[in-house]
Amino acid sequence: MKVLGIDIGGSAFKGAPVDTKTGRLLAERHRVEITSPCPTAEGLAAAREIARHFQWRGPVGIGFPGIVLGDRSGPVGNLGKNWEGLNLAARFNRATGGDTHVCNDADAAGLAEMKFGAGRGFPGSVLMLTMGTGIGSALFYQGRLMPNLEFGHIPWQGRPIERFASAAVKKRLDLSWRDWAKRVNQFLAVVERLCAPELIIIGGGVSKKSDRWFHYLKAKARVVPARLQNDAGIVGAALAWEQGAEKK
Ligand code: BGC
């Protein structure tokens, strides 16, 4: 089945049509930059622009950077508080003109890695982490997702830990890979104390450069880079649409 996958990040909306059987993108991804925090109208226009770019009329799966309960948003991370408590499915439906399903962005990335990437066939507990503007997290056990896990919001020195250890912090403070990895190790130590996953998959832009910093990591679990790298969020948003449709 062909679904338009859209991944909403802290600095851009990225989308492409996805073949959900193979996990392949059917065209080069289209990226629309946004301001941060992002006014709702601007975000909806970005989704509209992605659908227009691909002249899309079919189903649309969206990975959203906050808690998603059914069709509605709960607390939101870096996109902006104005996105909280909205009927996201209805708004994105109107914006894109396609039947829309919305889920958390890290849950989407995890679904893609479990089906087509680094978690494929892994029977135990798997934690997917996405390192970008924030830190996204998704936990799987025997291939099943526990949705809306927000490890990036663990309190740390009075703030969410993602403001201490995300990839955006590395950039903002111009940290070396080594100094940033020390922060990631502090995050991983807390996370491992809370859920002791057997495998940790790390995605986001920094996963492309895993050779620069993975050797500094001290997790007990095996840590691997996401195999779909930056496409995981787009592919997974499309998969989540399909799973949502199966449940209807
Ligand atoms: C949000 C999460 C999201 C993560 C990555 C956090 O700020 O609360 O829901 O998965 O950023 O985008």
C-alpha cells in the first residue's frame, strides 16, 4: 500500500510517499522548514505543501513530536504549546486532503526500525531513541509498542533531560562528540535504571555519524544506529496509518 508519510521535527516537516510493504520511499523526500516554536497555521501549511508537492490524494500518516491520544494531541515538546489539545487528525485531514492518522514521531520511527531496520526479528525489549531537537523514545517488547513513552522529559537539573542531552544541545553549546556523549551516557544510565532494555536503537541525524561517538557510550544494552536513519520517521508514520486502518 502507498501512504504519504510525514515526519514533524523541531525545525522542519519532511515527507515522502512510502511503500508500506517494502519500507521504501517512492520519491525523494520533500522538506519544508518551519520556525520554532511553530504557529499552528504554519505547520498545517507545511503539511499542505508536502501533499501538494507529491500531488497526493491518498492516505497520510503523520509522526508528531508530542503525546498523541487517539486523534488528539496531549503535551507537546518543542513544536510549541499552541499544538496541545488539538484534534490533529481533523486538522491535517483538512490541510492535506487525505485520510490522516497521527502518532508520536518516535513511536513511528520505532515501528519502522522494528519492521525494516535494526530491530527486525528481535524478540526481547527494544528501546528506540531519536536524537534531534528533542529526545524521542519508544519501547517495544516482543515486537509490540507501548505508545507515548516520553523519556526525553525525565526531569534533570530542574528541566527535561532532552534540554541537557539532545543533539540540538550539542550544536547549541558546540560540544565535542566526546563531551556530548558524556551527557548521553548520563541519560542512558537513568533510562537503563528505569526499563533495562536489551537493545537500544539510536536514530536522528546524529545516527549517520555513529562512528564519531558510539564508542564513548557506556550502556549495558547493545546500542546500534537506526538502519533507516533519517527516513525512519517518514516510513513509520506510513506504517502507523496502515496499522490504524487495520484496527478500524
Ligand atoms: C517530545 C516527544 C518527541 C521528541 C522527539 C520531545 O520533545 O515530547 O514526543 O518524540 O521530542 O521529537
